[in-house]
Amino acid sequence: MIKKSIDVKELLELSGEKVFLKKLGKEYEDDYWKAFNEGDIESTIFTGTQQVFNKTNVESYLQNISLDSTRIDFIIFSKSTKKIVGEVVINDIYRNNRSSNLRICIFKKGDFNKGYGTEALILALHYGFGMLNLHRIELEALNFNERAVEVYKKVGFKKEGIKREGWYFNHRYYDLVTMSFLEDEFREKYIDSQYNLKNLL
């Protein structure tokens, strides 16, 4: 009997039907800056960005995250265009608690509602629970960003509560919705109970 050969890199690739994820590094510096810089104001507001960035900031940012063991930064590529459409980040990784935070941003309004964010979230969660062995992944969303909250619910996040006046922007405080996903909940929703690595060998 001839066994199917396995390309481990292919096995671990974060690839879906609409998007694929690549770990953010200096090799993507120019493309990342271009995509980020051309992003729309909606993305800036919805993700709670409070800083103004320039290319020098981005270069320093890439250097810093390459040395930070508490985070994994992925850039999101559209499969159809091969262009960067956003980023998804697993950060604040606490190994003892097996927990982390997650954030996602689709840079341009024209790329909203195409399923890019939903698929990127699921791929990142697969990595967090399946490769990093996390138990809990949480996120926060601005309470007026109803579209994002509904996407998170659809993916499987559960609402835990409201962080009252947890975010400040332009003379006002806004509430944050806190949500989380646990490993057992994720596996029940997305992982076939018969899945076994041996079946691939």
C-alpha cells in the first residue's frame, strides 16, 4: 500500500476558501504599509485605533513584534486578488493561563461583507487552539459596532459583558463588548471528532 506523502508546510498553512494568512514580517513591510495606509476611516474607528502611523512607525512596529513572544501577527490575503486586505492578531498570550486576546481589522470598506473577516477569524482560532494549545481566546468590540459583534457571535464567540466606558476617543468614552471562545466550544463547532493526524499518514 502506497502512503500519501505529507507536506508539513502545506498541512499547517492557514488557508481557507476566500483568504489565506501569512505571518507578518519584514518581507511584507512595503505591501503592509501600502495596504494599511490606504485603509478607510471606518476601519480606524471600528478597531479603536488612537495613534497616527507613518512608515517609520511601521518599520519599528515590525521589528518589535518579531521579538515579542506573547503575540502572533498574521496578514490576511484575498485568494482571488493575492492582495493584503487586513490583519488578524493573537496577542497578550499567557502560557500559564493558556489564554490570549484576539483582534482583527479589514483595512478597506470595499472589502467588508465579503466573508474575509469571518474566515480569517476561524483560521486564526484554529491556530490558537490547535497549535498554541490555548484554552480561552477573548476579544473586545465597540458597542456601536453591531456588524462586528454579530460576526463574532456567528463565528462562535459568547458575550460576557460590557466594559463600561472602556475606550476613549475624541472627548468621549465608549462602552466595549467583551466576548470569549473556549477550546471545547471551538472543537465542538469546527473539528470533526474523528479527526486524527494518523489518518493523514
